[in-house]
Amino acid sequence: MSSVALPIESFGVSHKGCVRDHNEDNYLIEPQTGLWVVADGMGGHEAGEVASASIVDHLATIGIASSAPDLRARFEDRLSRANSEIRDISRSRGITIGSTFAALLAMDGRFACLWAGDSRIYLVRNGVIFQVSKDHTEVQELLDRGMISAEEALTWPRRHVITHAVGVSDELEIDFQQGELMPGDVFVLSTDGLTAHVSDAEIEAAVISATPQAACRSLLETVLARGGTDNVTIVLVKIGGGRNGALHSDRSGAESLAR
């Protein structure tokens, strides 16, 4: 790999929305370790927040990895620990709790996107938006089987039913995609509170010419203006100019509003 560093600018916001009385989302921005995460807890009042916080708290202990494979191994180890902790909490309370998550790992000029549930990861590259992640939902499975149309999926009664999440079973199931970083790449990590109100095209338009901070705030304002029916968390990661190579932190920020 090239030793030339790519600067990174990242920012995050989280809000309880206009309807919910508390925020069960959590997120993590760790540019020094090459890690960005959003997590959307589920399980009722306070329980969902406990689950998403467990994911973020465990992942925050990763530290500086020696290589991209080491970073991936550390990530999976901490996520497994979070899964076990959430399972223990579920058993002690006699309820089922869990959390979706979407994560970006970046090191040595490469990236890996990992997720479980319907929190999403988008990549805006060369002015075009791509959905990197694929929802783990009942409605997505029906779409994949050709049993319903994309239009039907928008109003399907069980469209929010999750099929994979952290903490809901002893066996942790996650998906991933990986590739090479390119200067100008913008990754958008979000809970479903964003995508319930904002289209892919609108996300692309918001991030394509704005700083991560400005884009995050603009997208959040749009969600709230449209009713904000769920908690919403958005993390943007912009890869700066230069050749592909090892990454270093340029600027990062975090903002939690009305949590």
C-alpha cells in the first residue's frame, strides 16, 4: 500500500425526532482508529438505548490496530462481546432487546462496511450515490424473492420487521462489503429515521458539495421538517484528496441534539 495519507473529515448528529420521547440511537466517531458506527436500539423504553450503547461502548475500546485485518478482527471481537452482554441483559430482564448497527472501517487505503438490521451505509463516489448495505428486513427478503414490488414495499405492513440484529440471538449474523478508498468518497451511515423521510437522491444532493457538518445538519433539518417519526442518527465521513494509502484524521466532530 502507498504510505501517502488520505485526510478524513467526519461529523455526526443524533436526535430523538418529533414523536419519540427519548433517543435509543447511539453513534461512534473514531477517526484515529479508522472506525465510524451508528446503532439503533430496540426493545422498549430505555432497553433499546442500553443495547445500542453496549455496541458503541465495546467498539470504543478497539484502540489502534496494526493492520486492516487486525482492525477487522478487533471489531468483530468487540461486537461479539456486545452481543453477549446484550443477551445477558435480556435474560436478566426477561425481555428481548437488541440493536441494529452500521459501521465503516478504514485503513491502509481500503474500507470495510459491516452491518446488521436496517441501519444503512451509502457511498457517494464521482457524484453518484450507492447503497452499500442491504437491509435485513422481512420486506427486503420478499423483494429479493420477487414476491412484492418496490412500490408495495413502501407501504408493506411488516416493512419494519428486522431479521438480523445484535443481541437477539446467541449467533451473531452480520454482512459486509469491502473495497478501495478513493479521494472524494463520502460515506453516509444512518439509522432508519433518516431514510424514512429522505430519499437516496436527496441524500446525494445534500452531501455532494457540502462539508460533513453542514450536510448532517441539513439532512437532520429535513427529517424534522417532515415529521421526524423516529430517532435519527447520521454520520458522514469524507475522504480527502491525495493518493490511496494509510489514513489519518483531519477534522472530526460530533453533535447530539435533544437526546
